[in-house]
Amino acid sequence: MGKDTTFFDDGREEQLIDFIFSLPENELNQLKGNPIKVLEKIDEFSLTQSFLMNIGKVKGKMITDIIEKEKPKILVEIGGYIGYSAILFANSIKEDSNATFYTFEYSEKFADIARKLIDLAGLSHKIRIIVGKAHHNLVSFESELTRKTGDYVSVDFVFIDHWWVQYVPDFRVLESLNLIRPGTVIVADNIWNPPPGAPDYLRYVKGSPQDRKIHNEAVENINGKHFTGRWNIIYDSKTVEVKPISDAIEVTKCLQYLTG
């Protein structure tokens, strides 16, 4: 989304639900258990009724290709909105019984709408919605993963798509909790558009370990001073332009930890 989603809380999301669930029974039945048709109907509403801040087909295909290539088991989304990207990405892992998509959404209203759409798409078994501020819930999320396995667990794939001001602070929480490890892929949306994009995030992930060390020592994380981040990580990060919408996604892979 790139912005605080409350900016768009003007009732259009409820109108989407009315639009879909007021369809004739035979049309609604065609959507049940069919993620692609659910997404197409959301796109139709966004194009013909009221614009929705979803990633859309072009970015969606780019990111889905990454997921299908990397084959992640634990996927995290920060900024779930109404569940469009969760449906799209979870559909690409639905055949993997060991893969789960966790989507963090601040708004209970948007999370409730997402639940309805995810259930309609038949993907409730693959997607878990976690409501509230991501930096609070990531702590209990990490603890839960550890309890389930009895060992340290990290995340394989992260999609960041909420308010750009929170990109770096929440990323530092992920680092501090050791949820990012060599092999983790992080994709951030709205790198250029809407303005100003995510310039702080670009500097952070593209910078050297020394750059991040200086940043983390000088800038206390607004999510809490104990979430300092980890400067001793080597990232490979590329800005990928998205045409024709004059935007970009940032695709970052954790390569290794520095030692010594």
C-alpha cells in the first residue's frame, strides 16, 4: 500500500464486500474455492466502482514468480489490507502442505473483510491473519514458531506493503528477532510511488553493514530501543521497475551473516 491504510478507510472496502456477496447465486458459486476468479472480481470492482490499493496483476505476477522460484515454507506479509495479495500468493503455495502464509494487518475492519474474501477463495487453511501492529505481534509470532519446533525458526519470504514510514522500523524488528537468515527473500512494494516512495528503506537495505551499524547506533527504533536491527548481515538488493505504472519493487535476499 505504501501509505497508512486508514487514509483509504472511506467505506469502499465494505462496498466491495456488498458488490461480491450480492452477486447472483450462480455467479457467487463460481467464485467459491476459486482464488483467481475472486481476484478478478476484486479487480473488476477496483476498475469500475472504486479504486482499491491492491498490488494488481503486474506486480502480483512478478512477486508470484519469485515465490514459485524460491518455494518458501513460511511467508510473512506486513500490510494485509483486504487480503488480495494474501490470496494471490497463498494460491501459489496451496499445493505445498508445509507452507503457510501469515498476514499482519493493523485494521480489524480490513482484516474482517480479508477473512471473508480468503474464505470465499477457499484458502483459509493456508492463510493466518494476525491483527494489530506488526512490531507488537512479530514478537509473539517468533515465540510461537520457536515453541512449535522447539528450535530457532526464521522466515523464508517477507512481503512489506504498509506505510512507508514503518518499512525500516519493522524491518529492524524482523532482524532483531532473527526472523531473517541467509536465504530469506524480502520484497517491498511502492518503492517509488506514491511519493516519496520508500527512500529510507532503500538506503537501509542497499547500504553496507557499516552503513547500517552507523544508522542503528544513531537512530533509535520507534518500535522500541531494544529492536536495534542487525547490522552484520550481507544483503543483495535490487530495485525492479514496474511498467507501465512508474513504480518499483525492491527485491532483497539475505546472503550471509558476518562473523568476527
